[in-house]
Amino acid sequence: MFFKGKRPGNLGVRNGRLGDGPHKPNWVCSQTERSNHVIEPLRFSGSPQAAMAALKQLLQNMPRTELIEEKADYLYFECMTPLMRYVDDVEFYCDGQVIHVRSASRLGYSDLNANRKRIEAIRAAYSPE
């Protein structure tokens, strides 16, 4: 049994920005103005194409992670939590300078910082060179 929930309607990039999340503490985004949800984008040197390719490969090697949508400047994954099997939405948008991130729980209220921890684990493992 798992708790997939419904895919949100605010996914993707609009006017160069990833969407904000709900009024719950269970998400982070590098482009939000809500201080308790802010997280740093991923930094890279070299080409944006190589940076996105390295990021895609990293996430495809993560357990319980499925690539749902891919564009030259955008990646969208669904990640399933290990214990309760909740599905979280994880997005990456490269503006040519940095890779913006958004990770959000679909269900529940608190995520016990699971989305922040996920992005920081990705940051620690990410090496775009």
C-alpha cells in the first residue's frame, strides 16, 4: 500500500519560476519568497546541458525515484518515501546560471524536513563536472 495522492496542478515552470507550495511546512523551493521554505539552488560550472545531464543521472540512480518529465531546462521526478510510501514531487529548473529546486509532499501537513533533507542529500552527491 502507498499514498500516491493526486499530482498537483502547479508543477512546471511559469514565467521562469517554479511554483510555490501550499500553506503547510512540507515543501522547499529555491525561488520562493516564503522564508521558512527557502533553500539554495544547485550551483554548477560548465555548460547547463552537462549540469542537467549529471543531475538526471544522479536522480535516476536514487531508489524509489521516477523521472516523469524532461525538457532541456527542466526535470520532474516523483520520489516515494521509504517507510510510508508517500509520493513527493521534485522539480529542477536550470536558468542557465543555477539549477532551481522544488521538493514538496503531496499529502499530509508536516514532512519532518524530509524535502529539505532530500535536496541537501542531492546537493552533497551532485558533481556536474
